[in-house]
Amino acid sequence: MPMTMAGEVQLAANRETVWEKLNDPDVLKVCIPGCEELVRSADNQFSAIAKMKVGPVSAKFKGRVTLSDLVPPSSYRISGEGEGGIAGFAKGVATVALVANEEGTLLSYGVEAQIGGKLAQLGQRLISGSAKKIADEFFSRFADVIEGPPG
């Protein structure tokens, strides 16, 4: 089942800081919902383990993430694929762009993903809603790391 998603997030930090944090596995591990492990396995590659729950289906996904088309500190492409056993698989590509502005940095993203197996049987609305929730949670946590929690 193919899926696309796009969005933007305004961050109160300069572009170089946002870029640095987007490339830090310790920061990403904290921000990715359900992430149990994120380890650099090569220069621009990470292995990952994440627990996900979509509707009635829970699974532990093991996979890898690759960063490519790097244009520091402006943009890159993230490719990932994960295997969740009986729950199925997920793979996707995201483009991320950072633009400096008066408030700090505008982060824009576009995602193209493909899922299969038991997950794909749940239906487009449930999958899309869960994907949006995961993305929103990631960017909320990322903003907290960049800006500090609201005080």
C-alpha cells in the first residue's frame, strides 16, 4: 500500500544547529517514537530497531536507514526499510529541506512510503492516521530537543 505525506515545522534554532541534530543518532533515537536502538553502521547508514503499534497490530521492526544526497546544511534524502515479521514490512524515502528565516529554520519534508503484510490489510485511513501521528510525535520531540521544553 503506497502512502505519501508532507509537512513543515518552524524551529527556533539556526539551520546549522538543526542540521547537526538531524544527523545525530542519539537525538534521532530519542525523537523516533518506539525507537529502541539506532546505531551508526557506516558513514551515512544506521541500523534501527523500533516497536510500532498501528491499530490492533504491534510489531518490532528491524531495519536500516541511509542518508544520501547530502547538501549540508540545506537538505538530504533519508531511505529506510524495516521488517516486522508477521506484521509485514515498511520502506520509504523522505526528503528533508532546511531554510533559514527570521524565526530560525523552516524544516520541510516529503515522504513516500510502502507497507505490506498484515499492516497493509488495516486500511488506508488507519495507516495514514497512524503515520501522521508518528510524524507529529517525532517533530514535537525534535522541536523539544532543539528548543528545549516549553517553560
